[in-house]
Amino acid sequence: MRRKTSHHKAEPYEEKLFKTLADNLQVGVYIIQKGKFQFINLQMQDYAGYTEAEMLTMDPLSIIHPGDRETAVKNAVSMLKGVRVAPYGYRLMTKQGQIRWIMETATPIVFKGEKAVLSSSMDITEQKETKESLRELNALKSSILDAIPQAVVGLQNRRINFANDAVEEVFGWRPGDLIGKSVTLFYRNEKEADEIGRYFYTTLEHQRTFVREFWCRHKDGHDILCRMRSSRIGERLTKERRIVVTYEDITEQRRAEEELTSSREQLRNLSAYLQSVREKESTRIAREIHDELGQSLSAIQMDLIWLETRLPAADASLAEKVQRMRRLVDTTVDSVHRISTELRPILLDDLGLTAAMEWQVQEFQVRTGVQCEANLNCNDNSIEKDLATTFFRIFQETLTNIARHAEATHVKVRLARKGDELCLDVSDNGKGITPKQVSDTKSFGIMGIRERVNLWGGSVNIIGKSKKGTMIKIRIPMRRGGY
């Protein structure tokens, strides 16, 4: 009787001690007996969101997510039988309807003299979400890398530790075959690989990224030109020398650029040749018109004068007829002179660019009524003949554009040599050209000016201000630069 009495008095104390210990644990603890909760510590109540009183009346399976109940029971039974030793996980449904991930172990015990199950649980929701976020982040990073059309590799001490799918397209290597290998296999030989490596790391010690073009080698042995973009990983280059490099195969692009440049050069040379032929032909036609037709008209004029002196004084009608013929011949002589001058100003060949431009200014003023202020300060002897022709034609086209479009009343012209450049500035006070008109592909006058300037490796700058006029600046090297 004494032992029994002592036993009954000890039970409440042991239970109280167990409850105190359990409530101070950082894990959830509960006891199930005969399919019912018998004890739930504070941490487990916090996990589930229920009070102990509420949980004591609940089916323990009701707090487990329906999709995990069967698996959770099987895992618990396996652990109770000693078949399973590792903790098992399941989704817990809180009173508020939230889902929490629980990692749990189950141990058979005797509680109040009968068999029971003691379970200890840990809330791993945060770790689970972190792991899932990390997995999604890694998947996203992998997707981004694989979506990049350039080959992307990560290097540590010049050894590859990751590579995207585009590596196979650029170099012919499968990404998985490159991990751990030296980046040297991307280059044509060891010497070039070492030189590129030294350049990479020396540059990245002073700046975060850089771009450079190098020759590389495809897996099948053919050479490819790559535009390489490199960036160090971290604020500075550590002893592990961790960097990321992208390789863009620009071999075909460079070949196309070279072919385009060559085609443009051929077209430029052809254009220059055609312009030269046209100018020579214009010169020939102008001289023939001036010499042959001019001489013939002069002879006719002299014959009419001779005829006029021999007409009968009484025949007034015949004298009037001769006078009309002489006026017609004079007009024709003027037309011949104008046509031959437009084809090729004789002044340009005989007296040089400055004289030809002065004549063009005077002719423009007479024809349009627009006042011109010309400052032509240049030594004609220093100007190559073809360059003088180019400047004169540009000047003619500029004045033509002003007459047609500017609605100006005053024009300023300045021709000067600055260093090794011949400079022409023409400005007007008209309505001002718009940026759209400057870039319009149908502005053939401007296109013609640009083409002539480009043939000499010069520059054209056209600036327009609304209602304040237009300024065109031409700069051409004194030595031929275009062909």
C-alpha cells in the first residue's frame, strides 16, 4: 500500500515536469493515444494555430493536408516499427487555412500505463520556401543563360565551372563536356591563349568589364572571330580569378562588313570616275560650243554688218530685217556663252576657283535678286584641279537649293583654308531647313553634295533654324582621301 500511494503521488509531479520541459522546447511535441491527442506542447499549438483544448477534441489527421495524410501515416508506422529512421515531412493545415511544412519523428512510448506515440515536429516552412526560391532562382538563371545567343562561360583560374547551351552553337562543344577543363581549348594555340589570359586579367584588375575581339578556334578546327565581353565576379579580382566571359561569333558579320566596305569603295570609285568623265565631257562640249558655235555666230554677225553697209539706202524694210537678224545673233551668242558656262565655267579652268565662285555669286544675284556677301580668301594655286571642280559644283548646288526652297533675301559665302582643310560656309536668312528635310532620301541636292564630299573624305554639316535660315559647312582635306 505504501508503494502504491507513493506511485500515485508521483504521477502528477512527473506529468507536470514533462509538460514544463516540453513547453520550453523549440520543437513541437505531442502525444497520441488511441487515435486522440493526449498532450500538445505550446510550440505545436503555435504551429497548428489551435489551443490545446481545441486539439484535444480533434482527429490528429485533420491537421494534416489531405494529400499527405496517407503518406504521413505510412511513414509514422514505419518509424514506430523501426523500419524507418529518417524524419518524414508533410504539410500541416493551420486553423487560419495556411499551409506549413513539418519535419517529424515518431517514437513509441508508454503513457499513463498504456501504449502511445510521442512525436516531435519542426516547422521547416521557411527553409522549404528558401530552398524552393533558390531552386526557382537557379532555374531562372539557367533559363536566362540558355536564352542568351552568345556563349557564356564562368571561369575560375582559367578553368570552366559553368557554360550555357550556346557554347555548342559557337564552339561545337557540349556544355557538360567543358566543366573543369581549361579555357585554352577555345583558342588557336597555347601562346595566344596565354596572351589573351594575361590581357583579360590585367585589364579586369583595373575595371569591372571590358570588350575586345580575338580569334578563337571551333572544335572542328576552323578559326572564328569572337567579340568577347568579360566581367569579374565581385568588386575586385581575387586569387581565384573568378570571371564570366561571353563569346559572340562575328566571323560572318565581319566578312559581310568587309564586303560591304569593299562594295562601297568600288561604288565610290565608280562614282568618282563617272563624275570625272562627266566633267571632262562637259568641258569638251563647253569648249566646242564656245569655240565652234561662237566662231560661226561671230562670222554671221560680221557678214550681217558687211551686208548692212551695202544695202540700198531707200530699202528700209530690208535694213530693218538685217537689224533683227543681228539682234537675234547677239541673243544667240549670249545663250551660247551662258550654256557653255553652265556646262563648264571657263573661269574655273583659266582663273581658278575663287574667280569662278565670284562669277557664280554675281550670276545668282542677277538671276534671283538675292543679295550675296562673299568672302573668298583662298590661294587657288594650292587647290587641286579636281578638288576645285568639286567645291564649285557643291557651291552651285547649294545656291540652287537656296533659290528653290529657302525664300531668303540675303546669303553669306565664306571660302578659306584652315590647316590642311578647305572650308566652305554658306548661310542664308530664309525659312530654315528641317532635320527631316536634311535626312530625306529624296533630297537629291543634299545627297549629291554629301556624295561629292564623301569622295574626298570630307564632312558636311547642315543646320537649320526655323525662320532664321540655314547654314551648310563643308570641310574637305586638301589631299585626296576618298579614292
